[in-house]
Amino acid sequence: MFAEALASLQREKLALIQEGHRGYPIVYCSDGFCELTGFTRTEVMQKNCSCRFLYGTDTSEHVAHQMEKALEGREEYQAEVHFYKKDGGGFWCLLDIVPIKNEKGEMVLFLFSFKDITETHGKVNHSSKNEVSDDKGGRRKSSSHFSEARKRGRTMLYQLTSHFSSKGDVHLSGSVADKPSVPEYKVAAVQKSHFILLHYSVVKALWDWLILIATFYVAVSVPYNVSFTPYAVSERSTMGTDIAVEMLFIIDIILNFRTTYVSKSGQVVYDARSICIHYVTTWFFVDLVAALPVDLLYVFNITVTLGPSDSETIRLWDHQTLGPSDSGTIRLWDHQTLGPSDSETIRLWDHQTLRPSDSGTIRLWDHQTLGPSDSGTIRLWDHQTLKPSDSGTIRLWDHQTLGPSDSGTIRLWDHQTLGPSDSGTIRLWDHQTLGPSDSGTIRLWDHQTLGPSDSGTIRLWDHQTLGPSDSGTIRLWDHQTLGPSDSETIRLWDHQTLGPSDSETIRLWDHQTLGPSDSGTIRLWDHPQQDSGSFIGVYIIITPCLTLLLQTSLVHLLKTVRLLRLLRLLQRLDRYSQYSAMVLTLLMSVFALLAHWMACIWYLIGRKEIETDNWDIGWLHELGKRQETPYLNGSVGGPSVESSYIAALYFTLSSLTSVGFGNVCANTDAEKIFSICIMLIGALMHALVFGNVTAIIQRMYSRRSLYHTRMKDLKDFVRVHHLPQQLKQRMLEYFQTTWSVNNGIDANELLHDFPDELRADITMHLNKDILQQPVFKGASRGCLRSLSLHIKTSFCVPGEFLIRQGDALHANYFVCSGSLEVSKNNTVLAILEKGNLIGCDLPMTEQVIKTNADVKALTYSDLQYISVRGLREVLELYPEYANVFNAEINNNLTYNLREGSQDEVPAPSPTAVSKLLSQRATLVLQTSPGPKITD
């Protein structure tokens, strides 16, 4: 705006002259002009532009005549004049006059610039002939010293043009240098860089909501994947969503480099460089770390490699140990590669291939194929077939091992066929038939008798005895012993030992050991075992569960860094703190998020108890029993991951909000310790979250209820009295603005109950700006305290009239902020800004004071005022100060509004300046950002 351009040049010697008004009065002068001349602003305002108050004995009347001629012709003019200061000291001045046009090209003001050239002028001998040349040429030519002075003065003058467009350009003829366009008196457009996103725009608000949703997705998915994914599906199932979230965060970083922000001074910053510096020094690092695209490792098939030494054992899938030998390579968990040597490869889990030697291939789990040698193939688990070679067969169910003899093939479990030789077939389990030879039939299960021959009887299951011949006894299941002959002993299931010969020992399932030969050992988990003496074996043993970090893939660990994005939630809470519904929603979301995290930790504790201990009293064991999905031998089976998560979330929420209900409870020491921690955290959350919510509701709704009550009364008043739309809009805007400024607090009512002494000290602090005016310097402290009690505050919106001509003047006003104009008959008489005082001097007799002009706000303006009646009362109490006040008030008033205080000069016909200023006030009303309304 034009006023802002003038404010930026306060140190320059400038004055604004009203065009079209008879006498060309001064309506504005800068601080630099006051310092140069020694006159105060109140002494200069409304003086004639000829500046005769600066004339002296050496001032040329010819120059004054030329000035008036240039003003009448609306032309630019430049001359060197000898003026005199207030104290009588003379100085040479380079006077420059430039007309100012509005957007329509109409002349509305003249800008006078005063450049002190006393030192430069003293070096050159001036003659009267040089002054006569002024009249003839309109410009005075001098030496290079004066040319330089003119150039500097004109450059300063045209600095104003940088604030306005080049519309209505006017150039000086014969000027000493090229000049920019003439400044215009209009509303300046906001200057901003290209592709700048406004932080208060609708697009930015919608984008912030999208980022907030993505942040909550990260806060929910990352702990869940870390805790539950290793026991459920592959992490690739959410890869697409995770990549989309990463792309959103990266785009958000780019947009933040082009988004405006509000500085500490309250100004909106549009400069791209300032925006970048501000973002880099605040949230850039947090956003960058949270946006690392770790899921692209999957897209480009980048694997995480672990390479132990040849002498080490490798831990696979839930802390199992594989000690292969110096001869092979192991591929673990979702195509990660571990290579102890180049000669062999083992791939586990989900159709991964184990190649221990060149002689065969082992494929494990879910119809995977195991080929220990070139002689045959072993298929395990759920109707899988084992046909290794003619030398023997091992068929395992839940890691049970059968080493029959060299005579054939045995298949066990649920209608599986066992053919030990060409002589017959053995079928087991629940009235299944076993025919090993033509000599008899064996029936097993629950005291069933197997009689393969006349030589003996076999009884299985729960301490049942099988006696196939005189050579031995076989006992199966739960530490049962099988002794078919003196040369072999087989013990199966839960630490049972199989000793077919001195050369081999097989122990299966839960720390069971398989030792097929001296060359190696294989121990697998959920991956049945095989062995052959023709190749080097591998040893796997289950070990206790380690910590979460060792249990989680590297990608999941990198994803946990995204939780730093939750720090942005604090910024959102502050931004939306004025909206009660938003605050409640965010706080409850934080509470649910904490419960989700606790549920993930609770599940991890349950899994650790299963994998490291032999007891079956953990909460997951109890849940499995209730759902009839028990764990078999410690870790197989159990409830689904979905059911486990729901139960864990139910437990944590019930523990955070109360003390739980007992249907999901802590049984082991670790579970009890964690439950105690949850209850303590729940107590803290009640204090922080729910206590904060309660306080917000109580504080917010009392003020909000009052706001809505007054707003409803205002609307009812407008409806009942049928006020026009324009008047209704002004009333609503004024009410909302004043409510926003004061937050619905009536300072007078608030201070009413305080004692006068304390209330006076408070009001002196609140009104210190007006009390520091020069007119009050001679007042005693007691007088100032009395005056402060009579000072009130007021507020004006753009376009609102503070005072109208002819009205009774009830107060003197001090401008705290904003801009106002004083006009009469559509002619601008003065422009008021921060620090100006308007009102009147007090007449000797008490009478009604009428105003001689209108006062209208151009921008949002804060005012302080003291009533005329209150001022009279204080001056009557302090008569010694009354005389000082009456003598100084005229020198301190920027404009005296008392009718008759000045000689009134009839104004000419209305000019375009009134239309311009009305348009300016309207534009300021539209462009100035109004204060925010608090619900």
C-alpha cells in the first residue's frame, strides 16, 4: 500500500500535498522532514505547500512563484532553495516536486522531497544570474556537485516506485538521469514468487489431512508388521501401500519448500529463499528420515546379506540354529542369502531349496521335496511320500522318525501306507490295518492288538507294548521304548531317542537331535529331517527367543524410523486447538494408538514365552485352549494371528481404562510385569489425555456457549428489526472481530472487583502508549493514574467511520495500530497512522464540542481514547497540570477536530481523490487478513 511505502522512507525528507484543494495543504510529512526543519508534525500539518514557515531573509520569492506555477500546471519541478529551520538556522535545500496519480491516471497528490545540500552548495559560488535562469528554463544548471546532489535526491524520491506498478507513468523532461515511473496512490498487490502454495489455502488443508491419515497409517502398520508379520504372511502384502505412503511423504517435503508460513512477527512470508531456510532449520530432517523409501529394496530385489564364517552356526526362523559345516551355503527368510562356502546351498521356508551336496536336493515345508541322494526322493508333511532308496525309508509326522529295515518302505499317519517288504502292508491310526506279511494283521490305537506273526504282539499308544518277536519290544508315544532287537532302540516324540545302530542317533522335535553319521547333524524346525551317509549333513537346534530387534527383518527396523513423523502431530494439535471436535478426535486417536502399540508388545511377550519355556500357562496357550486351537508341543498350531491381535488389543484397552476383566489375563512373570506397566501407563493416560479433554471441554464450552448466545441474540435482533444486509454484515463483522481481539473478555468488568490502587497500576500498564505522549509528560504520577482509569479501548474495521462531521466530540483518540483518514467534503485533510493523536483542545467553558471533519478507518485499527468528561474531571483534580495541558495539546494533536479551531477554507468541487480513497478503503478491507475467530 502507499502508506507502507511512505513508512519505509520515514528517514527521508518527504511531504504529501493535497491536490485540488485551495492552498494545497500538507496532509503528511515524514520524520526526516521534521528532523531537518525542527518543526513537529502537528505544526506542519495543514500548512500551505509553499512552506512559508520555512522562509527567511535569503529565501527567493521567485522560487515560491515557480512552485505555485508548477502546482497549477501539475508539472514536475526542481529547484535549490534557501530555507530556515525553526530555530532560525538556514540551510540550502534541493526541492523536488513530483505529481502522484491514481489508477485512473488522475492527479491526486504532490510529493515534495527536501534534500539538504548545504555542504555541497557552500563549495560553489552562486550568483543571482543562476537564480534568474530558473525562471527561463524551469531547471537550474550548476556544477557537477549539484548534478550529483540532484541525482541522489531524485533516486531517493523514486524509491517509492518500487512499491507500485508502472501504470500512469510520467517522466520529467530534461531530468538529469533516467527515472522510473511516477508513484501511484493505490493498493499494492502482494508480491510473491511463482508456484508458492499458501499455507491457509483449501488445497493445503486437504493435503494436510491426507498426510495426517498417512501418518496414522504408519503409526499403526509399523508396530503391527514388526510384531505379527513374522508369524503370519509375508511383509510384501503391504508393500504397495507402504510405497504409496513413502511417495506421499516425499511429495510433502517438496511442497513444504514452496509453502508460505507465518513469521514470529506475524507476517506471512512469501519469499522462496526464506521459506527454504525456515523449513530446513525446523522440520526438514525429521520429514526426510521418515520418508526414506525402504520398501523400494523389495521392488529392486535388493537382499540383506549375512555372511558368517565357516566355523559358525546360523540361526534361522524364530531363533533356530543351523550348523551346516564348512561345505555349504544357506538362504534364509524371504530370499536373504548366507554363504558359509561355495559348495552347497540351503533354501528354507516357502518352496526354498536346500542343496547340501551335488548328490541331491532337499525342499522343505508344504509339499517341498527332499532328495538326499541320487537314489530317491523324500516328501514330507501332510500326505507326502518318502522313497529314498532301496536301503531304507524315513517317514515323519510331527518329526517322528521310522527306521524299519532294509526291506522296504513305511508310510504312517492318517491312511498312509507302510510297505516294509513285498510280503504285506501296515496301516495305522484308528482301526487302521497293518499287514506286514501273510502271517497276520496288526491293529493299533487304544489297546488294540497287532499280531504280525506267531512270534509276538505289538501294542501302541499310551504305554502300550508291541512285541513283534522274541527279540525286543517297541513302545511309542510319550517316552515309550521300541526294542525290536538287541541292535536297535527307537524312542519317538518329546525327547525320545532312536538308536537304530551304533552309527546313528535321531532325536526329533523340541531339542531332539538327529545324528546320522559322524559327518554332520541336522536339526530343523517345522522342516522335517533327512540324512544319508553319502553327503555332509546340517545341524539345526531350536534356541530361546531373542529380543525384538533380532527377531525382526532389517526393513522393518528401518520402517520404525517413520514413527518420527508423529512429532508432526504436535504441530497439528496446536493448529487445530481452537476446534474442540478436532482436539477430542486427535487425543482419542493417540490413546487408541498407544493401546495398539501395547497390544503388539503383549503379543511378542506371549510368543517369547511359547518359544523359550516348556510350560503352557501363557496367555496365548490359554487363548488357544478356549478357542479349541491348542499349541502342539509348545509351538505348532494355536490361535490365528487375527484372533491373537484382537485378544491382545482387548486386553490392553481393558487394562488401560480399568484393571482388566480376567478373560485374558497375565499368568507368567513377564506378562504380569508388563500388565503392571500397562496399568501405570493407563493411570498416566487418564491424567493426561482424559484430564486434558475434560479441562478443554469445560474451558471451551463456557466461552463458546457465551459466544453462540450473543451471536444468536445478534441474529435474532437483525431478523426482528429487518435490518438491511449491508448493516447486518457490518454488525456481524464488528462483533466477530472484537470477540476475536478480546476473546469475549470485558476488561472493565474483569477489573471492576479489583481495588482502585491495583486497578490503576494495571490500567497504566495497559495504556502506557498513550500516556507516553508529550502532552502528558508534565503530569504527576497520581494524575497519570487517574487518567489511566478513564482510558478505554476501541476497534475499527476498514470503511467504518469513527467520527462524522458535525457530531458531538466526546473523546480524544490515540491510534495504536492501523491507518485512518481525516476528510471533509470528500477531501482528504490528513492521514493518521500509529502514534497519532486526534481530538480537540478543551475550551475554557464547558460546552458541546462539534467536529469539523470525518474520521474513517482505512485498515483494521486499534484505538485508545479518553473521554472529554473524564479529562475535565482529572484536570479539575490537578489544576497545576491543567494549564500545561491546555498549552501543549494543540502542539500534540495531529489534527484538531474542534469546529472553529482552524480557519475553514471552502473546498472546490469534489475531485477524484475522494473516490480513490473510498476505493482504497474498500480494497484494504478485502485484502487485509482479518483476525481469526475462535469458536
